[in-house]
Amino acid sequence: MPVTVRPAEPRDAPRIVAMAQALTRFEAALVGDDRRRCKLTEAHLARYCFGAAPLIRALIAEADGQAVGYALYYPTFDSETATAGLWMADLYVEPAARRAGTGRALMAALLRAARGHDAAWIAWQVMRENAVAQAFYDRYGERDPDPVYWTYLTTLDERLADERLA
């Protein structure tokens, strides 16, 4: 089954959402957290991916005219190296399309996208529990042992307010 990858279009939003939900269910099962839910909707994609000022970009992998995988990414910048890069937020391949070159095709498309953004690197994060994904990504990237931090704005706002009171 030959795989092609193209930039996603608004008509792809329902399939992207369905695959993102499948990815979340898979990750939730890995860590035993049945409360995890994918909150991505077609409206989010319309706004953040296909709107006037997109924050994210999406790629669709197709086989036999059917969407079988996707990748979400966005441009970013590293001040230490003074280089542009891409952050890959998601890469998902339907189980039936795995081991058919779909993941490789998406990585190659990300490489082309990075070059189109004059980027020097692509970065991503993999759950420590996802050994299968790690084995796949070990072929294409280097592991970074540094911890990654993140916070919701509401949490940061609360914590900053707590510090002012202390």
C-alpha cells in the first residue's frame, strides 16, 4: 500500500480529530489513566490550524485514498543556538497502516516542512511508557535527558499569586 503525505485541509478535520482521540486512548491505556480525554475538536482545528493566522500545521498520510496517519507541528525558535525549528506535537499512524512506511513518510514530510520554514531541527516528546514509539524514533533522533516542564496559564497565575502573598 503506497503512502502519500500532504498538507491537511479543512475537510480532513474529522479524521484528524478521530485519530487524535485514538492516540489519547492509546496513551491513557499505557499509563492506566482512563480519565484522559482528547479535547481536540474540528472547531479547534478550524481556528488554530486552518484559520487566518495558524498556530499549528497538520500533515495527512493517505493510503488507498484513506487517511491513515497524521502529524501536527508548529514552528518554534531556540535562542541558545539562534535557530528556528519545528516542534512535533503529534504523530499517529492507524494500527493497520503501521510497518508499511507510514511513519517514515510522515517523518520525511516533517523534514520537508522544516526546510520550508528554514528550520535547523525538529523536536518532540515521547511518553516514557511508549517503548514502541521510542524504538521508532530512535532511528530518527537523539534522546534528550533534560526534563520538560509545562503549565496551564491558570496554574501559573495561581502560583504567581501565591508567591506574592507569601
